Amino acid sequence: MNLGVNNGTIWGTPLDDQVSTIHSITVENNSGWDKIEINITVADILANISYPSSDYTLVRNWTIDPTYISNTDGGDLLSVNSNIDLPIGLDLNTSLNTYYSAIALESGGYHSCSILNNGSLKCWGQNNFGQLGIGTSGYDTSQTTPQLVDLGVGRTAVSLGLGFYHTCAILDDGSLKCWGYNLYGQLGIGTSGSTTSQTTPQSVDLGVGRTAVSVSLGSYHTCAILDDGSLKCWGHNNNGQLGIGSTTTQTTPQSVDLGVGRTAVSLSLGSYHTCAILDDGSLKCWGYNSYGQLGIGTSGSYY
């Protein structure tokens, strides 16, 4: 877990159980200081396992494909056993390192991705623009089962976001990688156009020394909160959804002015508009507003 020393944000993925522990958080400014105590407990959750069916009729001498257990609600599996022996020729895999549960799930236009409890990332569904991140693209490369995404040597995923045809993940070192459709520069890698889509994860330059703590994707734009509480957005900007004061599309992360002394603590992106919760609890929205989705009492786009 991480503590943002600039804004007090706590983020990350707890990896081990922890008994109730009191943490004293001290905050200082020009007028003095304040302290608050928070109690943090990290506990596992009960496994909720199932097979695709509870009734199997097999044919002798016919080989079957592996039937996998599903651990839908998470929780670490400590053992896998059967109370009686399976029929001769069938084996029960009791190796725990093959049983992983999902700890995060996101869905895009026609694809889905999940982070497993070992930090690996798997994606499935439509892959016409390489949004699955498995090195291929095209309608004939869509996947009907979860496929492993290569995030780099030793890297794991801690957070993810899915757009209509693109995908982004924050890794355990705070770096951000994106892949898939890039017509409007929504991957943040400095290029755009119909031939610049990426089929594998690509690193996004967030600025010197900066890391990502949260990422959210719209249909064709992307925004991330950084470790210093700043907000950057990039991609399609036809309705001012990037919040940079113009409607010019951007291929690299651009800083959003949230107001003097204000930082972002949470964000959410619609198809063509963006909203962020700030450190003082206020809410700001910008972008497409034809239906009043910005909540400002009028209609019409704001950027």
C-alpha cells in the first residue's frame, strides 16, 4: 500500500492479511498541522467455487478438455481435494498455483479484462483493434476465454480501465500502459491515426518522476490521477472532454487545471464527458453536455 505524501491519498493492492492496526496520519500546512488515526484491517474473503456444471456424463475412452473451477468471489485457496477418488483415467489438479481468483473486473465496448489475485491480467472478447493486448488484432482474433496479457518482466497489474476499443492498466511500479485503438491518440503514446493501434501494452509518459494512482477511460479518451494529485487527460477532444480549454485532440497526457490548490482524488469518464472529485469533496465535470450530463443546470459542451 502507498501513502501520497503530497495529498494523503492511500492507494495500492493489499497482498497479505493484516490484523487491525492503527495508523496515525499527520498533515501539515502553512497554518499548522493536524492528525487523524485510521484503523486498517486486511482480511481474506470466503472462496465461492463452482464448475460450469454439477452433472457430467462422460464416454469411456474419449478424452475430455480440462474443466476448470471458478472462484468467483475471490479468497485464496489453501487446498483442493475430493472426498473420493475420481474414475480411473481422470485426475484432479491439486496444484494451488493454477487456481487464481479475480480481484478486479472492467468491461469495455465489446471486451472485458480482469486482474487476478496473483497480479496477472487476462482479457477476452472482441479484438479488432488489439484491445486484448495479446499481440494480435482483427475480427477473427476475438477470444471467447480469458487470455494472459504480457505486462513486462516481473510486472503485475493493480488497476485497469477499459474504453470502447482500448485498454489501460496501472502496474505495481505505478507505471501506466495502454493498448488497442488509437485513432484519436487515446493511448497517450504520441501518435494517432488508423494505423497506430497497438496490440501489446505500451508505456505512457506521465512526466518526470510521476506515477499513476487511478485511470479511467471514455469511448476514445483517457484520464489518470497521478501520485501528486494532479490530473492528466488525452485522446479525443471534440467536445472538450479533456478539460484543457480547447477541443483539440491530444496524443500525450495533458494537465487539467482543477483550480488553485486543488487536486483530484477520484474520476469517472463517460463516452464524451469527464467528472472528477477533488480533495475538498467538490465535484467538477466538463465535456459533452447536450443532455445535461454535466449537472450544471444548462446544456451545451464545456471545456
